[in-house]
Amino acid sequence: MSIFEQPTTCGCNKPDCYFCWLRDKVYTTTSAISYGNAKRTKDIELCDILAEVSKASGVPIEDIVGRSRKEKIRIARQMFCYVAHKKKWSFRKIRNVINRNHATAIHSCYVVKDMFETKQQEYTSLGCKLGII
């Protein structure tokens, strides 16, 4: 059973609770995303980007926002930060979703950009699946 299917440890279901907000926001979204053809970035929510990166990478959402540093999870997290920043979201809002500090979100964008330039296989294949390359 995933973290989003069971009650949160706080059990509060308040809108300001991070886990309650993320569970409700991610799994109730229905908007379709087309990264390559999206003209208005404000229509794309961060939870939509998170769900799309999760689907493309095969990494569950709870792992992307979790504390693991495994390579596959790290790459998905970094790609989420990169795509969200390209869609004009602030690092402050991005870091709130992944539950990290803003320096991590900034560093992730630089890493993904460098990996695209050096054509690293893991990053370019995920970028192609997301339609950003």
C-alpha cells in the first residue's frame, strides 16, 4: 500500500499539512500535459509535472518526494526540478513539493542541463520521454 493510500501519520487532513496536500493534489488532478506544445505555463500545475515525471521515469511519487538518494530516484527528482523551473515555477514552490531546500532545486537544474549537454543516457532518455529534448 502506498503512502498516499493510507492515512497520514498526522491524520489531520488540513490543507496546510504537506502530506495531506500532496496526496490530495496529486491523485485528484485530471489535466493532460503536453510539455512540448504547452503555450501557457500557468495551466500546468506542479503536481501534474510530478505525476508526469513519475510516469515517465517509473519512479513512484512517494519516492520522488522521499528521502532516498538512489540513482534512479535522484534522476527523477532532478528532472522534476528542471521541468518545473522551465515551466516558470519558482524554486521556492518547487522545493516545497519535493520537501528539500531551494539550493537542492537550483543544483538539480544545473545538473540536468549539464547532463543534457554531455548527452548522458539516463537523462536524455527521460528527457525524450517527457518531450523536453
